Amino acid sequence: MSARKVMAWYGAWMAVLAALFYALPGWHILLWSTIGLSSAGAIGYGLYRYRPRRWSPWLWIIAGLLLLSSGDTLYNVMTDVLGKVNPFPSPADMLYLAMYPAVTIGLLGLSKAGAASRDRTVPLDALIVTAGLGLLSWIFLISPQILNQDLTMSQRLVSVAYPLGDILILATVGRLIAVVPFSPTVALLTVGAVGLLAADVMYGLVQLHGYWTVGGPVDLGWIVFYACWGAAALHPSMADLTTPRVVRPREMRAMHQALLTLFVLIPLAVLVVGVGQGRLKYPMVIVAFVVTTVLLALIRLFGVVNSYRGNTMRTSGIRASNAALMSATTVEGVTWALKRTAERLLPPGSDYRVAMVMNDGTAPELFQPAPTTMGSRLRFTKSLPPDIAAQMGDFEITMICPLALEDRPTGDPHIGMLLISSDENSLSYLQLPMELVASQAALAIERIMLSNEIIRHNSEQYFRTLVHNTSDVILIVEPDGGRIRYASPSAPSVFGTAELPGKNLSQLVDSPHHALVADLFRLAAAEDDAVDTADWTVLRPDGTAVQTEVSCRDLRDETTVNGLVVTLRDVTDQRRMESELTHLAYHDSLTGLANRVRFAERIGQAIARADADGSVVGVLFIDLDDFKVVNDTLGHEHGDRLLRAVGQRLAAVLRTDDVAARLGGDEFAALIEGAPDAATIDDVADRIVEALAEPFTIDDRLVSGIASIGIATSADARSAPELLRQADLALYVAKGEGKGQWRRYQPDLHTAIVERLELRTELDRAIAAKEFTVEFQPIVELRTGVTAGYEALVRWNHPTRGRLLPGEFIEVAEESGQIVGIGNEVLHQAVAAAARWQREAGPAAVPYVSINVSARQFRTPGFVASLHETLAEEGLPPHQLMLEITESLLLRDDDGVWEDLTELRTTGIRVAIDDFGTGYSSLSYLRHVPLDVVKIDRLFTSTIASSAQQAALVDGIVRLAHTLGLQVIAEGIERTVERDLLSRIGCRYGQGFLFARPLTGEQAINLITEQKVAA
């Protein structure tokens, strides 16, 4: 049955009951109860039929109707059945009064959907009107009841409660009218409430002036109340009262303002008139009404101010959102801007979900039928398409804002939908602002879509131009046979001809690659990404070959292509360069031999083969012994030419399967594979030593290429790193035992190297702990035996090994650079001792002190300045100091060293060449370098008495030194015959065990004192 028929039947039923009520007074108890129950039953049927979102407001209204009907029935029973005359107050009045809060709660529940629950203006306006009407009710209804002396206190209170309940219902009905869109249900509820109010007012007046009887006009107002409220629930619009809805703000029209002003002035007018006439009763009540009305008006005004402030904040958020939308370049950027806007506008801490659905056919349910309004609307989240509902979370309500443009050129104004889900109160914040933002978002999306369309159009033109001008060749071929249907204009640059359409692509490719062509077509047709590109060799008609990189894509589904698109790129030069780079990555650029990376790879491969066939693998580390001399004397260009020559000679000595490599600098290596035993590898080492021992001729100069070799074999190591490490250790030993030798790795080598590392660590500790002391060996005048000077010799007082001589640690100190710290300590101790000799023995005839300075120490920045500072601190005159340097310091043509030597001699410090005759240059620099003394090494003095040749050689050195104005000191004199012979030759000074062993500082001062006394 339709809703209209149901309401018609209900109206007829209520009309019949009303007529019977007035026609049959004797049946008024039953009929009146039936009217009340019919109204409640109609609401219950409406709930069942229309199933509104919220049932509780209507259930409260049903409870109120049943309370009112029960009160009427009880009152009628008390008066008509029990014979009581006007029982007031009675239990029925309690039921009447309980009806008012129940109905009020129901009406409030019906007016709390959407933004209505947040609208403070509506209840304030209703309270202002209620205050005005309440004052009138006080004057005409309430105060007469209070002043009626014929009523008891309980009767007065009950009489006052009725008007107050009517005022309460009046306020809630006013709120309902203000916040809920007008509908038949709202109209019927309003009419019923007016009927109730009219009946209660008339009932109150009758109670003041006479006795009320059943069946009068007062009952008609209550009948209207019952009938209209029952009919309100039977109309379909009753479900819309609790359905989520967007509440639009209403403008305060002139009539609205006038009514509010009137009701605000009513209490003031009553107060003024009552005071003027002197008939004001209960003035404090009137004043309370006046104060209440004024406060409500002020609160209403403050609400307007706060609303303006909130609008200002929302405007700021919308402005920021518009800026973000204007800068967005993608639809995702628009979505992000909308999310940020919702976050700004929502109350802090609110949870929400935002999604945007485009009108592209993915969610046709949202756009069919087409929305009739551009404004937002609310929907239950569960009613959305399932995939969209899943994005909106567990919220009950989702607000939908159309992204639409009314004048859109494409015809359909709807671009998409903006969906926001949150709680109902939070959504009320977003209704109007998000509608404004949605319109701007629609403009932004339309702009982006138009821009993309323009870009796509331009891209098509751009790519069309690229295809016609690119150097890559683009072919469209048939997927079955490979027949070419289209070739881009750049095809002749690769294929050498433009006559390609109609030919089979396989015929243009080198025959070994025919299978690659078929495989590439098969993979492209199968949409297999395993092979993206392939390399083909294309044969031109003139016979030349072109290396090409080929890719293929299946575009048979594209109507404009309908085939396989093959792209070819000429990579001939690129592949040649890659080959060259690969060669450079594994070969030394100077010699062309394998480099360290390639050498290590080949070792690993050789070991794997040796494990399989039982052969021996050998690794040889080769280091040129005199290469530094070549670089320093002849220059780096000659050094590079020597390295190339060594590489060629080394490769010539090895077998074809062996590997020669340059590891860096003057270090070479050789890999010997497939040797039956270690002795075979030793033979190879002998051949290499012999080959490199023969001098090389570079620019008509004979240059030494003599080398030391370290050998390691797979008999002692099973991995490439271990072989390399062992060969390096063996080379270290070979270098230490002399030039032009080879040594094979022995297990005890590792122990020796570890001891050297430990010694280096102990040297660091010893330097810090100042464990080094100085002893002094006299330098005497050979003819008189008088001590002319002392050579300072370093000693190490080791805490566990005792007193160590320089031969046990100087070599390690030279390698590690620790010699600088040791030399500085010796320098300070020796200068301090010489200064003490001068203070204690007097300046006359005090021996000088001679100190050995290593080449590394001398080249240390600031050495000369530090030396002068030490002399000044100790008070030793510069002429009392002699520095002994080695020939290695003078090997390079170093102007800085020579300038420092000149500066030292200018200040009075003497300079001596130590171990003269054992170096590389010997005599060539004596007339160029600023020197004072030449010290002949004991290698010559120890054999001068037994070898005439050695005696002649020493005699020549002495004569040459005297010719150049240099003094000569002979070292290592241990026999008187050596002393006498050197004296006759003309050597003035000497030192050695014949005169004295090294002395301590105290022994040296004692010797100085004794010689001074003897003199």
C-alpha cells in the first residue's frame, strides 16, 4: 500500500474516533485511549516501514504519547468511574508532566543531524523567543496560579509545571523548524505541537476561571496533537529527519531580525510598563527574564563574532589550498592539496579519509544518474562501491563533493568526485569550504588535463620529427616472416641502402646471427622481458660489417602500427671502445702486460686447474734493484723506457701459457702454470735473473735492469691471496740478501717478518720512552794521537734484550721513517754532551762532535732551523759540530739540499761524507757539493796493508780530497800498520778500535781532561 493511502486511512480513522468522542460522551474513556494508542501505533508502523537511521528519537516520542494517553485515561477513570470531583493534582498529572521531557528529548534527537548539532545560532534564537513567550506565560498563566490563594502549594507547583513544559516543547519545535529542511513530517509535527500548546493554554485558563469538562474545545487541540504526530511518522519524509544531510547556512532576513528584536524587547517593555503603573508583581522574576534575554542576545552577538573569526580562518585555509591547486601539475598533486585542505579545516586531532574518483568509467555508480546539483551531499559509506568504501575506512558517513564545471567544453560537467569520510560533526566543518575548494580543484584538474592534451599533441609532433631525424633506425616488420613494411629515413646509415621495404630482415644480418633474429621476434611476440636488446652484425651491400644494438617491441595491438617495431643503433665505435677499455682494465698501459687485477684472476684460474691435474703453480714477484737510481739520475722518461724494455724481455723469457704482469712502479710478476715440480719454477727464476742481468741500452747508454725475485708455489699455498703474500715475503728476503738473486718462500720467512713488525712497534715505544743513548768514538790525529773529535753513536737500551747496536734496528727504522725521531734524539743528546765538554774542560782544544744524519731526517721540513735552535739552547758554537751525511742524500739533483748544506757551512757547521767510496757516484759530486770532510769507509782501510791496489786507491782518494781542499778521516783502523800507512799517504785523521772503543759521556770528558793535563 502506498504511503498516501496509508495516511488517508489513518486520517479517516482519527476523524471517526474524534467524531465518536464528541458524539458518544459515555464512551469517551475508551475512545480517548484509542486515539492516544492509535497515534503511538502509527509512529511504530512508520518506524517499521521506513526504517530511519535513528529510531531513538521516535521511540521517545512514542513514550511521550503513551504517557499523555495514560494520564488522560487515568484522569477519566478517577472522575467518571471513581466519582472524584476535579482531582487536582492527581497521579494523572505526574504522567502528564513526564510526557514533556520525553517529547523534548525526541524532538531534540530529530534536529541533531549533520551541521545542525553544531549550529549555536538556532538554539540561541529559540531560547530568546522562548524567554519572551515564557515571560508572557508567567504574566498570564504562571503568576495567576501562584497568586491563587484557593490552590494548595502542590496545586500551584503542578499548575506552573504545565506552562513550563509547553515552553520547553515550543523551544524544541522551534529548533526543529529552524535546522531541518521543511517537509510534510516537519509540518505535521509543528501543527501537532501548536495543537498541544493551544490545548494546554486553554486548559490553564479554564482552570483559573472555572471547571473543565470533557468534550469541550480544549480536547480538540489534543486530538490534533495526536493525529498530526501519528501522521508525521507515516509520511516517507520521516526517515529524512535523521539522515545525514548538508545544512546550508540561512541568511538572517529582516523579518527574522525584527522578531528577535521584538522578543528581546518584550521583557524590557514589561519591566518598564510594570514599574510605570506600579502594579509589578514579583519584580525579581521580571528582572531575571530581562537579564536572561540580554545575556542570550550578547551570546548570540559573540557567536556572530566567533563565526566571523572562524570564517576568516577557513578563508585562509582555502587561500592556501587554492595556491597549492594552482601549482599542482598532476591529478595526484590535486589530491594531495585536497587532503592538506581537509587537514587544515578539520578540528585538531580529527581522523578522516580523503579520496578522489575521476569520471573515467572506473566508478560509474557515482555518476549515474548524473547528479542534479553541484553542491555536496552525504551518503552512507556502505552504500558506496565496495572498492571505494574500503578506501574510506570505518566511518559511517561520507561527504561527496562533485568536481564539476558547468560550462565544460566536453559537455559532461562532472570531472570527478571528492569523497571525505569522518565523523558527522567533523564533516560539518567541511561542507561549505570543501564545496569551494572542490570547484577550484575542478578548474585545476581541467587545466592539467588540457595541458596534458597539449603536451601529448606536441609530443606526437615531436616524436614524428624525431623518427624522421634520429640516427637510430626504426623498422616495422611482419611478426611471422620478418618482412620489412617500413624503414625510417636513417636506414641507409646502417644498411647502406634505402630499398628495405619488402625485404626479409634476416637476409640483411650476418648468417651467424640469423638465430638471434628469430629468438628476438619470438620473445617480443611472447612479451618476454628476459631479453631487452641483442647485438647483430649487419652486412652492407659493399661488404662492410656494422655492429648494431637491436631492441624489439610487439605493437600488433596498436592499430597505427600492427607489427613488430625493431630499433637498430650503430654501435660499431662503441663496441670497439668497450673492447679497448676492457683491455685497459686488465692490462698495464705502459708495458702492455697484465695488471694486478688480471694477474690475480689468472692465479685463481691456474690454482683450480692445478687442483684438477696435480701440477704446480708458481708466482714470481720481480723488483728492479737499481730502478730508483735510473729515475733519479736519468729521469722518469728513461725510467719508463726501461720498464717497457724489461716487460718485453720478461715476456720473451716466459712460455706462451705463462702470464707476465706489471703490478705497479718497478714491480713485475710472472705466473707459471702446469709445472711438474717446484724445481721447474726455480729454473724459470734463474732464466729471468740471467736475462735481466744483461744491461739495457737506452739512448746509447747502458742501464742496469738487475732484479730480485721472490717465489711462491702452490705446494705451500692453496689460494691466490696466500700465493701473493708468500711471494712478497720471499722478495723481501731476496732484496735484503743482495742484488740479482731469487729466494723461494720458506715457512720461517713469516716469522722473520713478524719479528721486524714487532721491532717497528717497539721502536715507537722506545722513541716515546727515550730509551736511546749516545756513545762517543774518538776521532784522533794519526801523527800525535790527540783526540780531535768524537763521533756520536746511538745505542738502544732495550728493556728485555739489553743494549742493542745500530745494526740491529737502524735498517727497520730507515724503512718505517722512525729514523727521524731517533736522529733528533741523538742530535739533542750529542749537542748537549759537547756543550758540557766545553763548560767543564774550557773552550781551548775541546774536541768537536760528529753526528750522523740520515737522508730522510735531513730532508724533513725545518731541519736546519731546528738544528740552529738546538745549538742556541745548549750554547754550543756551530764550529764544534760536524754532520755526517750519506751519498744517497746527494744522488738527486736537489737544489734545496745543496742550499741547506751551503747555509750550514756558512754558519760554521762542517759537513762530512760518510762511507765514501761505497755509493753509486763516489767522486763525481765532490767538486760541486759544499763539503768539508771525506770519511773513507773501513772497506778500504781494512785491506790497505795487504793489497797494493787498495793502497793506491786510498792514496788517490786522499790526494783528490786534498786537491779539493777537503780533510780525510779513515774509518775502521784496528792495527798500527794501517795507521802508519795511512799517515804516510797523507791521511791526517782516523778512528777505530786501535784508538778506543765507543765511550760513554763521562768517559769522554775524562779522556778530554787527561789529554788536556798531559798537553
